[in-house]
Amino acid sequence: MIKKPDSQPRPILEVRQLTMDFGGLRAIDNLDLDIKRGEILALIGPNGAGKTTLFNCITGIYTPSGGDIFMLVRSKKREPIKGLKPNKVTAKGMARTFQNIRLFPTMTVLENIMIGRHCRTRARIAGAIFRGKSTMREEKEVVNTSYEILEKIGLASSVNEIAKNLPYGDQRRLEIARALATEPSLLLLDEPAAGMNPRETRVLDTLITKIRDEEGISILLIEHDMKLVMRISDRVTVMDYGKKIAEGTPDEIKNNPSVIKAYLGEEFVA
């Protein structure tokens, strides 16, 4: 018998009945979440809803108390990733940014991107010491690829600038560029617009959409800027007290009574 192909392609990330307990506190409560390939999914909710805890479980910073996490590695093979160390999760094709900027502040813009390439290089200690031809070729490739990423992200003119000297919005974009250097198929952004002015925010939402459209990277986004969320998201998931309380298109979410009561407020809809 010929097996029929799946009518729906597998999600790039599947979270199933995920729980995370800290002592007697349940921060995530039997959460299910899917991210489709090539989509921007926003994760919203009040402070303390469990959004960043979920990110930390997905990326290996925390080991969940229960449930499962699966990733479609290189868009081919569905693999369990729960309990893997963060570097192993990165190697599978997932990258993230953090609420607080975590650049190497005294390194140049280019050097920050080159560090992001580390997980895709093959040279080891011996190669770094003896600097054979293959190591030198790889070093050249790292520099060239890192510069190409800066061109795509709009920071090529700052290539030799010290990271801490960049304007705030450019530092945020540099963090995203460093994450892209790991060659992810899934990018997790934790409040990327935090602290940005309206002009910087518009540059950011154009960049996020560009990453999805031109690079084919799926994006999971935590964000409190609801205008940004509603502009760029394909779907929105809403969390409260560790549970998913709603999911749907931006229009569905902003008109959902439960979401209005728990998070958005009547003034947002008005």
C-alpha cells in the first residue's frame, strides 16, 4: 500500500502538555503550542504569565517538569529536544535573543557575529594552534558570511564599531544578527522592541518580516508592543498564569473577550 503524504506539513516546533514547576509554583501548566514553518507566531500575556519561562524550556535553559518538545530539524526529521543543553538545541537549528541585551560589549560588531558562527565551524584546538589551510579557509568563510549577515540586517556600515557604542536600536538588531549567524530554521525573539522608540520599532518590524520572507525562518515572538504584534503576526497565542487562554489571528485575538479582560483592556479595542 502506498502511504499518502500528510495533508498538513509537520510544524517546525511542537510543544505538548508542557509543565514547569518551581517548588510549589506551576509556571507553565500543560501547555500545547505549534509553530508552523514560515510563520510569525506572537506570544503575549501579562507579566508573570510564563512566556519567558516557556522560552527557557524550549531552548534548554530549563528542563521542563513534564511534557514533550519536538523540533523539525533542518525541515526534515522530527526530533525530541526536551532536556537538551542550549548548545545542542542551537545545533538543531534554533536561536534566540533575550529581554536584556547580551552582546559582547567591548568586541566589534563583526566579532559579535563571528562568535555566532562558532556552532557551524569545524576547526578545533589543534586547528587554531597550527592554522592549517582548512582552518584558514574556514576563518575566511566566517568573516565573509558574518559580513553578509550585517549587510542583510542593515549594519554593514558599523562593521568595525565597538558593540557598546551602537545606538540602542542597532544593538537590538545586532543581537538578532548574531542569532542569524547560527543558521537557524526557528528564531525566538524575547521582547525585541523593549525600550525602542517608534522609529526603531518600525525598522524592527520590517526586519522581522524580512527574515521570515527572505530567509524562510520561522519566528516565535514575545512582545508587549501590541501594535507591532498585530502588524506582523500570522497568529497570536495568549498566556495567563501559565496556561494558554486563546489562540488565533490578530483580528480574532483583539476581539476575544477573554483576552481583552486578561490582558489587552477595553481601551486597546476602542
